[in-house]
Amino acid sequence: MGTFIDFIIEHLAQFLQFTAFANMTIGHVIMICIGLYFIYLAIAKEFEPMLLIPIGFGILIGNVAFAPGYQIGIYESGSVMNYLYFGVLQGIYPPLIFLGIGAMTDFSALISNPKLILIGAAAQLGIFGAYCLALALGFSPTEAGAIGIIGGADGPTAIFLASKLAPDLLGAIAIAAYSYMALVPVIQPPVMKLLTTPKERLIRMKPPRAVSKVEKVIFAIAGMLLTTFIVPSGMPLLGMLFFGNLLRESGVTKRLADTAKGPMIDIVTILIGLTVGASTQATTFLTLKSVGIFALGAASFVVATFGGVMFVKILNLFLKEGNKINPLIGNAGVSAVPDSARVSQVVGLEYDKTNHLLMHAMGPNVAGVIGSAVAAGILLSFLA
Amino acid sequence: MQRRIKHFLTGIAVLLLIFVGTNVAKSQSAGDLKFNEILVLNDSSAVDDFGMHTAWIEIFNSSYNTVNIGGCFLTDDLSNPTKYWIPTGDPATLISARFYTVFWADDKPTRGIFHLNFDLKQAKTIALYNADGKTLIDKVDIPADQKPDITYGRPNNESTQWVYLEKSTPRSNNDYTKKKSAGEVFVEIDPYGIGMTIIAMFVVFLSLAILFVIYKNMGRFFIRRGAAANTPKSGEVKVSTKFSEEEMSGEVNAAIAMALYMYQNELHDYENTVLTINKVSRNYSPWSSKIYTLRKSPR
């Protein structure tokens, strides 16, 4: 009988060693708190809930401490989470997300006022500002490139590039990119207000002209060919973006477009969010490098906003009265679609209740998506 | 019609010219295989799977995809290109991307598919032919002055020149020197990232500026075309409309679209039934009869 009780006690003790309580570290607790905070932000504050809920819950999943060797963790070969993470590591999910983005994006604002495209280029300054800062802080060139792309304010692009240049930092970069995208309404307005005068904020822009279907179809094809001929390494992202847009604009592939912008992008968003969140295991995530990445990410958003707004101000020097651009749409050059365009609208309405900037801001906003993908391609070409 | 066909054919010809002029893409097939290193006099170098020191030939898959060498031919006699047929259907003949495989030139083909039916003692040339036995994939002339255990090969994977190598490296890269990554090389010259910023911003601006130029001009073209379409031809009486497509701003279009949307979606309360004018007939069928689908009560 005594032997049997010993047997029970011994196995209970053994089982306890397998529980998360026994393997928990302070790092896991911190990460779980961060995950809970993300979920709180998503539900209570409605900050990017589509992203923060999967990422936040992924953080919880990734930080349930387990005994290694049972194919449980995301970094253990053969585990379910490891299989799902494969799409992140190999850069499969980001192009699929771009396909969906292409299928849901209306480039009319851009086509009707093509000079807005250039704002999308100027705002990429944030990427290279962060790249320079990261080099100065001692990050390796590939790490600096992967960190810099946070400034593009584009989660899928950041994941795509980080998976190629610095897979070790992927979790931190993805979390930083998505966190700051959610915080666009907090980060951008002070910079926009600081850089503009009251008179500039009241500039009214001409309403965009109607764009024909032919123009939209040509845009999807010409846009893909031109951008990928210049930067072929951006092809996975740009190709899928414009392909999705052609599905939408051709008018004859409605079912495909609906799938791309509906169920497919939803599925991939769930997978990418959950696995990126789960990749933040305390043991790999809580490092000084992650702190540096978060600091650089914030700086890159500020620089990107600065670049966009200042470019519009400079452009206005050469534009005739009546054709001038409201510099409050300069911030939308980062590719956080449509959040940064919404910020332009909200800040614009603060100064003139009847001056709606949303449609104008969508131009640089979608140009920013193209610009950040091109920038990612350039970094990949030089650093990989 | 003839003019259209002429334009179409001209377009095809231009596309073909562009294709021919720029076709440098890799085919990702057996054509990407190339000889990489050979050892003619093997005294104490690598041993085969029978523990024998024999001459060997290393082949490199220069493509970025797995290539099957099965079905190709190896020979030491150009007048007999199909001297040794590499068997098909064996997974060992699959060469991974940027990887190597070794054939033993020992004239003992009974020892396995990687053992050739010739050796290199008298060989002046070795060649690899495609599965058709005619298309030459790669060929190497072997100098006469071969030394024991000194391999002859390409100094690196991209080189076209052949030299005597300091180390024999079967199934691995001939260039074993420490290399800097592209990023490290870039940062050596540009430690603060200023150069990268200038180049990258230039390229981003260039890409989007080209789109800008094209769309600016295309926009003008479409506006002109729209205006021309609205201008009545001579003798034609055109009913004047208050708004042309171009005169209507995006905001007007948005308002119309919103009104239509609301009309279509919010006109009625939500109803979960379908109204139909089709005849609803309920013809009797034993397949749908309740009598046959209900369990009978026990007596």
C-alpha cells in the first residue's frame, strides 16, 4: 500500500514539473501582462482589434511555460504552432495579405490626383531614418534593415522583410510594427500640428475627379510592371497587391476579389496575428534588443510623419494657388491603411468642420503601401 | 480591321524582341548543371562507398531549384555522348538547389548508379549531355599534367575558369574563404546609412515618380477623350446633358452611390422570407411522405 502511495505521490510530483506553474519565469508573467494589455486595448479602446486580439492572444499562448521536448512550443520542430509559424518564417502570409489589401483598395484617389503618389515616397524617410539610427546603436546591417522597415507602418511588409533579413528579431519587429500602427492616432497628430501653420491646415483641396474603369485596370497592370521592373525583389508583395487590385477592378472576377478581400485575408490575418504573437516567448523576446527595436520603431513613425508633412509643404511652394495640398495629409504617406488617412481627416476637422480630407489622404495612404513595398525590396537587394 | 491586325502583330513582334533581348532567366532544369571539380589521381583523397580511392567528378546544381540529373549522360568521349546513362527514378539523382553530387570514375558501373563505366586515366575531356543525348550541358577539358590528390575545378561557383585547387572539396563549395555578407560590405563603405538613405529614397521616388508621370498624362488623355466623346460631330444633334462624367465630382458620385445603397438596402425592413411568384406544388411522393418517415408507435 505504501509503495502504491509513493507511486502516486511520485507521479503527481512528476506531473507538477510539467505544468506551466513549475516552468514559469518572471519573463513569462511580464509577457502575459503585455498580451492582456493588447487584448484590453483592442476590446476597450478598439485600437486595431483585428490585429491586437490575435496578437495579444498569441502572446498568451506563446508564454504558457512548458517543459521542452514535447513538440508544443512554436520554436519546436514538428509542433502545430511551428507548422503555422512556417508561413511567417518563409514569408508566405504577407504576400497573401497584400493580395487581400489589393482587392479591397480603391486607387481612385491616387489616379485622380497623381501627385499624391509622391507623398507616399517621401514618408518612406522613416524607414531609412530608423535604419541609420539602428546602425548607430550597433545593430548589424541586416538587423538595421529589418528594424527600419517598421517605419513603413506596414505589418505584412515588416514581417516579410524581417523573415528574410533578421528572423531572430521577427517577433519584436512585428509586434512593434503592429503596436505603432495601432498607435498612429496617438503618435502622428502632435507631429502634424507641430509642423503646420494654422493657415496651411485650412487649405481646401479640389474634389477628386471621377476615374474610369479603364484607368483603374491600366493602373493595376502598369503599376505592377513598373514597380517590379525597378525593384524585382519587391515582387512578392507588389505583384500580389496589384493582382488583388486587378481582380477587383476588372469587374469580371468579383468572386475571386470577394474571396481575396474577405475570407482569405481574414484567415491569413488570424494565422499571422496568432503566430507572431506566439513567437514572443519570454525567453527569446525579453531582451535589450527588443527594447531598442521598440524605441527605434517609435522614432521611425515620427520621422515618417515628418517626411510626409514636410514634403507636402515643400511641394506647395511650387504649386499654384488652388492646386495646393493640405499638409495634414502628409502623414498618410505611411502605409497604415486607412488609419493614417483617418488621422488626417480627424485633425483636419479640428480646424475646419467642413474640410473633409479623408478621400484626399487615401491617395498618399495607398501610395505608401506601394512605397514601403518598394523600400523593402531595395533593402532586400542591398542587404540580403 | 487590317490596321488592327497590323498593330497586334507589331505588338507581338516588339514583345518577342524584348523577350529575346532580356531573357537571362535561369531555366531551373538539367541545363543548370555544371562540372565543378574533378580529381583524376586519387591516392589519399575521398573514398567511395566501397572504401576505394578512385577518380571522381563533382557536378554543381547552379539553379535555385532541385534538379534531377537522372536521364542525362556522362561521357569521356565526345564521339559517344551517351556512354554512361544516369538511371532515372532514383531519389539520389535529385540535386538540391545550389548543391553538389559526386560520380566515381572507376569503370565499375556494377557498384551503383554513381559509379561510371569509364575512368579518367586517359580522359582528355568529360562532358554532360541532356536526356536527348545530343544537347551538351557542360564540358571540361582535362589538362595532362594532373598531380595526385590535387583537384582541378572552379575557384568558386560562379567562375568560368578552371584552376588547380588547394583543397579537395567533394560535395561542398570550392571557395572556403571567409566571406562578408552583402550587408557587411555595404556598411563598410556606408557606416551611418546615409548612402543607403540617398540611394533607396531615390529609387522609391523614381518608382513612384514614373507612376506619377504616367498617370498625370493618362489622366489628361482620358479627360480629353471624355470631352471629345461629349462633343457632337458635324450634322449630329446631341442632346445636352447637364453633367458630363468629368463634371461630376467624386463627392457627387459618392452621394449618388450612398443614396442608391440606402435605397436598395434600407427601403424595407429586414425580411427573412422570400417572395416568389413561382408555383408552389406539393405533389405526393412516398419519399417525402410523413407516413414513411415517422417511427410507428409500439403496439
